[in-house]
Amino acid sequence: MIGFETLDIIGAVFFGAAWIGYHFAVEMGPHAGRSLNMRMNLRRARWIREAMSRDNRIFDAQIMNGLQNGTAFFASTSLIAIGATLTLLQSTDRVVAIFADIPLGTAPTRAAWELKVIGLAVIFGYAFFKFAWSYRLFNYCVILLGSLPPAREHEAKDAERAVHEAIEMNIAGGRHFNRGQRAFFFALAYMGWFLGPITFLLFTGAVLVAMYRRQFASDAARVFRYPDIT
């Protein structure tokens, strides 16, 4: 198959299954509520509700500015990564010749190398769209935060709806940001494929374990050892 061996196919299937499985475990699985991301969503909700009690929300605007700046940084980094990845296509012949002289197994064919590079560019492209959309959602959240009724009107009938909208928009922005970062991490695993299918499998497994541990068993996750807040 265009220079791919059976192990390459197994590695690609395992990579896709790992990404989808991790997505399910962290966002929709039976233990998703214990993940670091989900617990932080509860804190996002608490923050917005606390903002509702303040007339002066400059502090909250500064927090949103920080979230937007971080998202913009990753979005621009994704574009740089896409450009750098596509540049590799111009050096295909040279790279194939180099790998032929390195004892890392069978040297990749030109078609296999180009498909791998394109696949990596697609991952970074996915990350860019996630970060760009996250930035836009945080921008919407700034507007919703500014539209919250004054603290003295916190009992107004539309106040709870305004708070709910701001919370959900903030959580949505964080969700897409997390998916963009996830693509970056799995891009590291994907790079192992350039060194061979065995390395691809090992890199994917290592990244999967590291990411899962960070969500459920890291020092950051242990911060939330107390009952969840609402």
C-alpha cells in the first residue's frame, strides 16, 4: 500500500483509536466528570457567578484577556507548524535518501513520506481551527460578560439566563482550546511514524498514558480532592 507495511497500518489504526478513545474518556465517558478539564469547568461557572456579584468587572475582563492571548498564541503557532510541515514536502528526495542510510528499518518510499507529511499538516490544521474558534468563543464570552446585569439587579428574571449564557460560552471556548492542545500532543506521537511503525506505536502509547494521567492522576488533578463545587 504505497510503501506502507502491515505495522504501519496497525500503528495508524491504533493512533486513531487512541485519539478517539481519549476524547470519549475525557469528555463523554463514565468517569469524565472526574477529569481535570471537567472539574475546571465547574470553576469557570463559579467565576462567572462571582463576576455577577461585582459591579466593577475590570478584573474579570483581564482574566478573559489572558485566555484570549493564550489562545491566539497557539493559533499562530499552529500556522507556523503547518508552514514548516509543508516545507518538508520540498525535501522529500533528500529525506528519503538520508533514511536509506540510517539503520532504522525499511527506508520510506516517496509516496509514503509525502502522505505522512500531509497527515501531520492536517493535524496542525485541525489544531488551528480549534484554537481560532476558541479565540472567537472567548471573544463572545467577553461580550456576554459585559452584558451581565449590575450586581444590584442580580435577582432580575433575565439575570440567571445571562449568567448561564456566559458560563456555557466560556466552557465551550475552553473545550475547543483543550481539543486544539490535544491535537498538538498527538502530533508529537504522530512524529514517531517518521522513524518507523514501532516508534509510532510506542510514541502513541506514551502520549496517551501521559495525557490520561494528567487528567486523572496528576498533581494538578489531585488539587480537586475535595467535593466538587457548583
